[in-house]
Amino acid sequence: MNTLTQSKTEFQTECLLEVVNNEWKVNAIESGRSSYSKLEYSVGKKYIKLNQFRIHADNSFSNNGVFMFIDKESGACYKPASHKAPAKGIRFQIEQLVDQPEMVDPYGSFLYVR
């Protein structure tokens, strides 16, 4: 991506994914698992959509669906309600997740209201 035309939220999303994807891959290798989760993003009209993929030992992958939505303007993070829309209620701001990437687990449990 061209960082000159990126929004702040998109840049922060990219930073978060780099840290999280690296951590999940290292954890899988160190614990002897043959597959690991990886996040990728796409930018829509209103939201940045994070999709989760499962990467297997033979480098094949399977799509695990939508992981999270991020509002492009405000940086608000939402749990997905479907593959097209977020659930109601802001769960985090992207800045919080960038500051504490260890909160982001491959299961998305941090997105549930407690």
C-alpha cells in the first residue's frame, strides 16, 4: 500500500496486523502446531474489514471469515454481526489495540462484551 494516501486508521490497522500476524506465527512454530491464523484487511466505503485465514503447513489456506470491522473515520472497532456488517456497540478504538496488541487473540474473544 502507498502510505502517502493511507488514512491514519488504515496505517494503524496495518501496524497492528504486522505485530499480531508475526506473534501468532511465532507462537504456532514454537508450540509445534502445523497451522496458524493470519489477518488481512480490505477497505470499503465506511469500514476496514479484517478477514481471518488459517495458513496450513503446505502453504494452503482456508478462509475463517470476518474477524473485525474498523470504522475508517473514527478508528472504532466492532465485532462482526455478519460478513457484511458490524455488530452494534464499539468494542475498542484501534489506538488501544495498537498500544496493546497482546489483547488481540486469534479467537476474537476480546471483542465480546463482558
